[in-house]
Amino acid sequence: MFLGQAERKLQQGMDKALLIGEGIYPTFFYYEAREFEVQEDDCGGKLVNIHSFERKDTPYFLEGPTRAMKVVGDIVNGQELYRQIRQSGLYDRKLGMYKVNESLAGQPFGYDHRGLSLRLEPKLPGWLFTATGELSFCFLGSCQVTYFNTDRKDTYAPECRVTQYVLHYVSGEKKTICQAVLDQKEAQDLRDRLISRIEVYLGT
């Protein structure tokens, strides 16, 4: 009886995930506070009471549906999932190849009354960094981003945050930004592919 209930629960979760992904199982999504109020405690600290959250869906990643394929059968319709993937941005029709994920353009970015902005907030365990505390990846297809975490701390720890950006422009210009957010000018330069390399320094 227990196994039957567990199977039904899993099926309900799979069905819900498929509905969220509109035919493709999502790999990632996140939640943002929608309704909240900020209060002060007796020591002057901030307390946030969140009343509701809003789910934010990310572009498709191949990992989610690939893992779903492992349970193909009664739980997963493999042929239908395959057809949906082939019709999505996960499949490059020109090259005839699958991609790890759809375009992430517009995701690491934000927008408010001040304009476009970019805040890099890595959530990485310290062991992923090299012995010298470095980790690099390609951003937006052409910009090399290198995190410098000399203490090799877990970057999701509250005390670990971005303290400085060093931007290397295609033109040869170099610009240092000593804050956690890139504002309108620099964020737009990055979107316009004017920046070829970024050094991101993490500290306390």
C-alpha cells in the first residue's frame, strides 16, 4: 500500500512539473517574494514577513528532461517528451545537435526605474575553486567571467559576497567597479558584447 501511495505521489509531481514546463520537464525554477512587509526588531535589525511568493521559470535545460527519460514508461511518455524537446530551443536545427540549455540572455540581468542592472550571485561550494581560488566560465557566449575566491569559501554563505568587478573591454579599456551590482552603463555594455572579460572578486 505504501509503495502504491508513493508512486501516485510521484506521478502527481511529474504531472505538475510537466504542466509548469508546458510539455518539457523543467530543470530549474525559483521563487521571489511577492507580498511582504519589513519591520524592525528591538535591536534595530530588519525582519521580513513574507505573505506570498511568485514562481519564476527559467529557460529550459536539457538535464531535467534527460533525467525524466530514465523513468520512461507509465510515468513519462518518452516519445512525446522527445517531440517537445525537438521543437524547443534545446535543439539546434541548423547544427542538428542538442544544447545544454536555451539562451540565458536576459536572465543574470534586472531592470528597475534606474534602468538595466546586473548582479552576479554565485551559489557555489568552495571545493569547486582551484587551489588559487579561481573559477571561470563563458557568459553570453563571448565574455569570460572569472571568480576570485582566495579563501575558497562557499559562495552561498551569508558572509561571502561580490565586492568588486574589473571589466576588460574589447577596445582595451579597463574599468573597476567597487560594488556588488553593475549599473545601467556597464550592464548595457555587457549586453552589447563590448566587454570581453570580467574579473569578479568575492570577499566579506
